[in-house]
Amino acid sequence: MRLDEAALARLVDANTEFAIDLYRQLSPTAGNLFFSPFSLSSALAMTYAGARQNTARQMAQVLHIDPRRLELHAAFAQLQASLAAAQESGQVQLVLANSLWPQIGYPFRPEFLALLQKSYGAPITPVDFEHATEAARQAINAWAEAHTAGKITELLQPGILDDLTRLVLVNAIYFKGDWASQFDPRRTQDAPFWLTASDSITALLMQQMGRFWYAEVDGVQALQLPYAGDAVSMIVFLPAKEKGLAAFDAAFTVERLKRWTADMEEREVMVLLPQFKLACSLRLDAVSYTHLTLPTSDLV
């Protein structure tokens, strides 16, 4: 049975609210920031499936979901299926994978495990954290490496797991695609690129002139760059004023995000985009999230 579009729209809005909340918590961190909010909301939704009482209420608040509505996990299943369908044309690769790693013999409720298998496609692989912690860590890391084309080789660092670990939920996303409108490498050249309001470096900037969906509103430039097949695209936001990143961060809300994208129209645009590589490691248990606590007595 296909879920109604309204339920899917509610989930997308909730995930966006969560993503912006988390961005606000992480953005004061020095340096570049790169994270996958969908991975995090998926993993937390799987955890929420086993939460009860106060933990469930607090997690619902953080995830911006209505605990009175019962379609959450079915909506996640549909959303994951729609994202995975983007690679059916064969022009991009988009792999979404979840997995569940419980302690051997630990009495998790069968309905909890069955729900994660059904709605999140999460295979269940019991391991022995208590007596073979390192072997369990290596098994989980090998799974993550296999599902990210070798890009993530050390998902769990040494020391993260111990003999008291009873359950690990893993979400992995791998994407690879070519631009629908390719950048000519002969036009790539050095140019200034601002790191902060006061510091710039010389970086390689790709460039092309073409017709793209574009908007300039609220002092923000918004550009949509489709990948081959047009099922997936990147949306880039840039302050229209030089050194305007702080003002952009202050204005970054769900309502404005919707307005910035809704106001896009197709027009001739000169695009300059730096070549870059980002890597980022985050510990969410170190994030000050005032609305979320997880008393283990409320988890199945």
C-alpha cells in the first residue's frame, strides 16, 4: 500500500527542520563542516522505534515528528525507496543502506527488530561486543566500507565500542554522479576563494555559462546544478554580498529555504565553482542538544 503524499511531505519537512537545527548546533565549530542529516535522522528514527515514555517524547521533539501520527516508519521506507530509485537510469549511483548489530543473546523485542527490517531494510547481524569487541568493530567497519565503495574504511574508531555495548545502528549513504552540464576542464583556473570574512586563498575554480535554475532573494544567491539523469541535483547557496556568511547563517530557516528554492527560475548564469574535497568526523554525543536525553531504561 502506497503512503499518501501528505505523509511523505510531512517527513521531508521534519527532516529539514532537524537538519537546520543540527546545522545551527554544529556551525560554530571551526573549519569546514560536512554531514549527512538524512543519515542521522534515519538512524535516530530507527532508535525512536524502540523508545518509550520520556525518551520517545524528547526524540519526537528533536526529530520534529508528531508522535500521534503512526506513519513515520512507513514514510521513511517510501522516502528511502524514492531516493534509491534515482539510480534506476544508470546515470548516477545512490546507495542507501541500514544495518542492525545487536549483542548475541540480548533480549530485544522481536517486533522492534521486525519493524527495522521491514521499514528500513536493516539486516540484523548479532555480534559479541562483550567478549569480542574488536572483532565486532571490524565487522561493522567492513560492512560500511563495502556499502560506500571503499570511501569509509574506519566508520567506528578504536575505543568507541566496549564490552557494555548492546546495539549498534548503522546508516550508510554513497553517491556518485556526473553533472548534467559538464564543466570544461580547460576553463578551470586559479582565482581567489574566501575562507572567512578576512581570509582568502587561491583555488581552482571550474566555470561555465549555461541555463540553470537560479534565484537571488533575501540577499542570497541560490543555484540548482542537476546531475546526469535529472533525478538528483545539488543546490548551492551563496551570500550575494561579499563576507555575508554570518548574515546567511542567521537567516537560514526552513521557511526561507522553501522561499529561496520556490523563487528559482531558469536563466542564463555564469557558474564558478571551486574544486574541493571535504572530510569531517563528528561525535553527536559531544553536541549540546538541550532537547535530547536518552535514558536507557526507556529503550527496548
